[in-house]
Amino acid sequence: MWKAKRKLLNVEQVRAHPAVPSHLIRGRAPGSTELSFTPAELFGAMAQCSSRARMDQRAARAQVAFCKHLIAQHVDDINDRFALLNSARDLKDYVRKAMTGLVGDGIAYLQMVRDGYRWVDHFEGHVVHGKKPTGRSPDFIFSRSNDLYVALAESKATKGTSKGAFNERVEDGYKGQVEPYLGRKIGSWIASHGFAVGSWMTSVKRAEIFVHHTALPDPESSDGPDPKEGSDPTGVRFGSYCGVITLLFGPEIGEAARSRLWGPSEQMFSTVEWLGRTWILGEEVDAEAIVTDGHGKVVFKGTWSLWFNGLAIDLETAKRVFAYIEAEEPEARMLENIPEFDAELIEAAKESGAAIFPDGFAVLGRKEDLTEIQPGAIPPKTSASAVVKIDDIKVAESVVARLSYRETETKVTQEEKEQRPQALIYIEGE
């Protein structure tokens, strides 16, 4: 049973595809050719990917949990190389295919993250301007820091196909689902390059990654796309956080956040201290606890007990995202310069049986490493509507200030203590 062992995956085949002549298309080769990951990282990656698909998100979360337990049963905790064991062949074909596809999505996500991409969103959530070039489309959009242009990515996976046949399938994914959209205006952004990432898991000894990508530009060509072309990746980055909010608090809150109808300053968030940072805990929110106020804002009310789901978001990151949601006219710069995590912190998370991702989302680890779990630790101070709008960045700063507010001198009676929500946190140990 796979509990803690770090697994290795290598990019065994890479193929570049020349792009049609366009100053908007500038290819990139994969910079990382070896991938190392823990069970928590793969679980978090699968969750990140599933939270953006157009399906019932409670069902999506159940599917990820289902596959998490299946993978633990069909991957060993001994060998260095990642592989699905022969026992996986005994699964019903529809179960095996569902598991393989979701694992492939997670591997593709981890490969892109290792290659420097920070935010991810689902392609199907964005509008293609003009006539669609094909009825097919890629799975994901990835955005990097300090890059106005984005990358498209298609994930492929197999447990029962030969290398040659599968490599052709990955190539077809690139040519038929990624390439047609390069250089096109979609939503507010333009994709300058793309990848098809295939996870070949037929072997019971070592899985392999195949990558097909947009070829690097001719060194003698121009320096790249003109910034005046108007590519803005903010929609992708915000979509990434809406997916995280969905994982933390459920689909109703995630969709309300995407529509900017959720008021974070009206919420009471629970926090935990972990690895020297403060994290907002994800809570299992009952649909019955979600209400809409007179202004159309969606909030979830506290119940008699809090069920934390083992997921979290970095508080400093959350402040930026919440400020963006509540700003009257949000601007791209509000989601820029979000603090990044250093290698030591990410490594410490792995040692704790946990995972931290570049966008600030985390899968928590051993409960003994967590301290100061505080239900309802961050109360609102004033409503966003009470702030006179001068500039949205000032509005954002006021929201950040509200979310940093803590009542430290309030006297609490014994009766009030007994009526407070009980914090129940469920995190797997080794």
C-alpha cells in the first residue's frame, strides 16, 4: 500500500511541433524531465484538476477520494519508480479507466508545476472569440508569473496501450486539441504555446511521461508577442482560485466566488498554524447552511460542529484573492506579486506527509505538526459596502485589513464557550 514513498517519473519522449507563422506563438520546451512526488502531492494535484470540470463538484470530490484510496491499494510503497501494479488489472474496466484518467490529469498538472507554471484553470470555462477552429478542445490553461501569455495543456493516460500507439494518441491530442487554439483570443488571454502530456502506465515496473509541445521559435525571428496585443491572464489566475475555494468550502461557494457574489468579509474563517505560517482551513459546508442576503451575497453560516477536510489555503494568499472578489472594479495587479513558497517550506511539507502548491493551496499532513487550530479566528470588521471607493487597490487593502483583524480582548462566558462550534479535524497520519 502506497503511504509515503516518494515516486519518480521520467519524461522519456519529447517531440516539438513547428507552429504556424505568427508573432503570437512562441513555443517552450519542457524544462523538467524528472518528476518526484508523494501521495499527498498526487492527491492534491488530482483535486486541483477535478475541481474545475463541468460536473457536480460534490461528485467530483467523491471521485478524487475514491481514486485516492484505489491508488493507495495499487501502487507499492517500496520501489522508487511510480507504476500501477498488476492488481489494477483486476478492477472493472470502467473503474480502471476512471482512475487512470484522473491519475494522468494529476501527473500532467505536477509536470507543468515543476516546469514553472503556477495557476491552472479548465479550458471549458472560457469563451473562444469568433468561430471555434474545431469541436475538440484541450483540458487546461496554465499561467506563469510575469507572463501575460498562457499555455494550453491536454492530458492523456493509459494502462493498457503499447508505447507506440499511445505516443500517437498524445501527438493527436496536441495537434487536434491544443495547436488549433494557439494565437487565438480566448476570454481575455492568448495562448502562445501548449503541451500534450501523456502518462503511459502500462508497465508494472515504471510509468513514463510523453510530451508533445510547441517548438521553440527561430532565434532569428522577432523577440516575441507585442504586449499591446492585449493578453491578460487574470481570468485564468482568478479561475484557479475559484477552484481552490470550491475544494475548501464546496461548489456553491466556489461558483458564488467566480460570480463575485460571495462576501469573504462576511465570513468567519478557521485557521491553523503550520510550518511557521497561518492557513485558512477548508470546511465541509452543508448546502442547508448556505444563504443569500438581501444584497444577493452568498455566505455560509456556522453550524454546531466544524468538519475540516484537511485542505487549506495560505492566509496571505487568501487575503489577495478575497480582496479581488470584493473590489468594486478588480484589477489584474491585485493578483500579481503573490508571495511564493521557498524550496525548504515545500520540502518540510513533504516530510510532514503533506503538500504545498504554487498557488497557495495545501493538503495538510500529520495532525501533530499543526498548532493553534482556531475555529472562527478571523471575523469581519466592516462590510465592503461601507468603504468609500476611491481606488480599488485601497478597497483591497481595507479588505485585507478586515481579514487580519482578530478579537483578542473579548471576554467569553462559560455558557458562550459551550455553545461555540467544536472543531473536528480529520487528517490522515502515516
